[in-house]
Amino acid sequence: MKRGTSWRDILLAWLAEYFELLLTVGGVLVAMLIVFAELDRGEQGRLLTFIVWLQGFILWAVHRHAVLGRRSLIRKMRVMLQDRVNNQLTIMLGAAEGRGRNGEQLERTDLESAVTAARSVATELENLSLDSLHRWEHRYRRLLPRLLR
């Protein structure tokens, strides 16, 4: 039985989608209210300090939200890619194993090579991350098309 989407879930999804925009608009509105308020010099200085702090916090929160979003996206893509690649590797290993049942030494070597390659691909998929992406880009940046740089 599938649970219906609650208003809370809808609101949280909307807030997550427009998080950066909401924080930026909130910061600008606070800054505008402070600018238009008629305050004496001492209060203006304290409020200016608060605005600078608030804008710094907003920038940090927006950056943190973007980093967490990228990590989540990579996690989802890694799971999807692992599923698809593992399905294909299973087919390849099944075919190699079927050929290797005759017992010929050459075919057994091919089967062992296929198993080693499958394990290597699975390991690479498990280690996929932003850091591994940056290392890969750094290593092959001269060979990458200009659009990927």
C-alpha cells in the first residue's frame, strides 16, 4: 500500500528546491528593512555588522546546500549505474562461464579475465565520488572535450 504525499512532504520538497532563493530573498529583505529604518549611528553600526554576518551565513548555507545536493545526486547515479552495469556484467559472466565449461585451458583463462574485469568495474563503481571525479578530470583534462572542462 502506497502512502499518500502529505502537505509536510510537499512543503519540505518545495523548500529544498528553492532553498537558495528563499535565503537570498530573506537576506535582501532584512537588509532593505534595516536601510530604511531611521536609526542613530550606534544602532546602524550594529545592524551593519549583523547584515554582514547574515549575508555570510546565507552564502555558507547556500554553498552547503549545493554540496549536499551534489553528493546526493552522485549517490543516486552511482546506485543506478551499479545496477545497470551489474546486470550487463552478469550477462557477460554467464556467457563466459557457459563457454568455459568445456574445460579448455584458454577458455578458463578467458573466464578468469572476465571475472577479474567484472570485479574491477564493481570496485570502481563503489569508489565513485566527487574526489574521484576531480582526480579523473585532473589526470585527463588535456584529452577532455572543451565542454567538460
